[in-house]
Amino acid sequence: MAFPVLGAISAVTSIAGGIFGASQASSANARARAAERKQQKLLNEQAELQNKYNQKKFKVDIENYRKQAEYNFDTALESWRYQTTIRAMEEKVDAQKYLMNVENSQKQLTFNEIAAEQAQGREQMAFNDAMSEYRFQAQDQLIAQLQAEGKARLGQAGGSLGKRVTSEQARAGQALAVLSASLTGEINASNLRMFDISLGKYAADARVEAARMLRPERLPDIPAPTKPPEPTWLEPMKILPGMAAPAQTQSVVAPLISGISQAAGTLSKIDWNTGKTAQDQYLGDTLGLQGIRQYGQNP
């Protein structure tokens, strides 16, 4: 019986190929797992850096807020002091204006009083002149009447004398009545002028009072600035590292199983009487190499 050397070699080759494929798969799996570990390490480092940055930024944000709040408060305090100073100056100026207005108003009232007294004095003088003129005219009229009566008495006696005397008295009385009426009219006119002077003074005083400034009141204080409350700070959430993509591993057993299966298939095809496979027989018949491809015979 011939030993099937070529078939055995083929089977061994299949098994060796399976072992080599398993080795390659194992090496590829090792590289894939190493790449996975490297990627995971990178993701862990990135998460750690991001967390450190977030913490640092959180502290910087707090510090910047407090600096800005302090700056805003100092600015508001400076503005408040400035406005308070301006308010005090305005109140002082208003008080000075009020005192000046009061003084000017008093001067104007005094002027109105003096002007009214002068006008009333002039009116009184005019009235006194009119009274003096009336007395002079009345006295002249009385003297003229007495003179006329005297002349009448020196004339003819009897009834004609009485008539002349009565006539002269009537003319004198008429003249005195005219003077009296003129005096009465002058008195009434003087009284009206006195009233107009008093009314004019009252109107002038009223205009002064209307133009008088109101007494300034102290304005309410400007509220002082206050600092805002400290906000509630929330620390940033810790970032967890991402998961690396799982390594794409190959089956190590599969090449071995495949090699063993191929070897078993090869061995199953050997003709143990001739020691050849069907493929070897075909090649030998075709090429005429039957003697060359002998794998051994029984002794």
C-alpha cells in the first residue's frame, strides 16, 4: 500500500495555514486592543483637560463678576457723592435766590408805599389849594356883596332901596352857590383820585406778592448706592470621558477550524490503495507523469 505523502503534506499545509491565520488574527486583535486603549487614554486626557478648564473658568468668572460688581459700586458711589454735592449747591443757590427775591419784594412794597404817599400828598396839596382858592373867592364875593349893599344903602331910600339890597344879596348867594358846587365837585374828584391811588398801590402790591418766590424746601436725600447680593454660583458639572470605539477583533479559532477542516477534507479524498488523490490521478493521466508522482509503494 502506498503512503499518501502529497495528501499528508497538503493536510499539514492546511493546518499550518490555519495556525498562521490564527496567529495573524491574534496579532491584529492585539493591535486593535492597543489602539482602543490609546484612544480611551486620549479621551480620558481630553475629559480631564476640559474639567480643569471648566473649573478654572468657573473661578475666573466669579473673580470677574466680583471685580465688575466692585467697580460698578465704586462708580455709583462716586456718582452719588457728585450728585449730593450738586444738590447741596442747588439748595444753597435756591436759598440765596429766595432771600434776594424777598429783599427785592420788600423794596418794591416800600417803593409802592412811598409812591402812594407821594401821590396822596400831591392830591392833598391840590385839594388844599382848591380850598384856599374857594375861601379867597368866597371872601372876595362877600366883600363885593357888602360893597354892593353899602352902595345901595347910600342911594335912594324907600322901597327901591330894599329891592336893590335884596338883588345884590341874591347875586352874591348865587355866586356862593356856584363856588360851593365847584368845591363839592373838587372834593368828590379828590376822593376818587385818592381811591385810585390806594387801588393802584393794592394792585402793585399784589403783583409783587404774585412774583414772590415760594420758600424753598429741603429736597429729599438721594439714595446711597448699595452692593448687589452675591449670586448663587453653581459649579460646572464634571465631564465624563467618552468611550472609545470597541476594537474590531478577529476570531483566532476560525482559521484553525478552517485549516483542520481543509486538512480533513484533503485526507478524506486520498485513495489509500494507490496513495493518490483524485486530483493527483488527473494530473498524472494528463501529463504522463505517473512514474514521477509515485509517493511510495509497499516493499
